Amino acid sequence: MRILLVALLLTAAAGAGLYGYSHYQGLERTRQEALGRQCSERLAALREAAERYALASQAGAEAAWPQGGPAAALAPYLVGLDPAAGCPAGGDYRFPPTVTDKDGRILPPACPHESETIGKSELPNGRRGLHVLPP
Ligand SMILES: [Zn+2]
């Protein structure tokens, strides 16, 4: 009887531990997804600032960033966002070497977490709409 009781207690403790662990994983996943969405909003704000900068500076095809780089160029067009802040999940954004491509289109920055996955998720963040520009 005593052995059965101990076995039951151990099973219950293991179950609670597993539940706690999976609950933690669920919370962590939710947190990571929220950071990914915040990142996408930040990338959209940076792209919009780059469009406004390109318009104001009359940037043509393959326009180079001015002295001070993207952060200095975009700062006047961003409200409440430091252009050098980077991804909310950590890491700096990668800006292309030029503001525009050969056809004059804006080249947006990219997040280093775009190709990573959250937990055991098989799809990379970018395919899930996280850490990439919104469509
Ligand atoms: Zn990101």
C-alpha cells in the first residue's frame, strides 16, 4: 500500500512537472511570437521612413545612404522609434548597402531572426509572418 502511494505521488509530481514545463514552453512561444510581430511593425515603420527619405532626397536608382548611414537618414522620419534600436528580440537590422535598387525601388532592412524557428516549429519565422515586413 505504501509503495502504491509513493508511486502515485511520484506520478502526480512528474505530471505536474511536465505540465509546468509545457505551460512554460507555451508562454515562451507566445512571447516569442509577440516579439516577432513587434519586429514586423518596426520593419514596416523603417520601410515607410526609407520611402519618405527617398522622396525627400529625390533618391534615384541605387542611391547611396548619406554620411551617418541609414540611422541618420531615417531618424527625421521616425516618431518614437530609434532607427538603430534593432529587433525587439535582439540583434541589429541589416540594411542593404543602398537606399534603392537599380530600378529605384526601396530596399527594406531585414531582421536576423527571419530564418530562425521558434521551438520545434518547422516553419521559419519569415514564413509565419514574424520578423519580416507585413504583406
Ligand atoms: Zn526581428
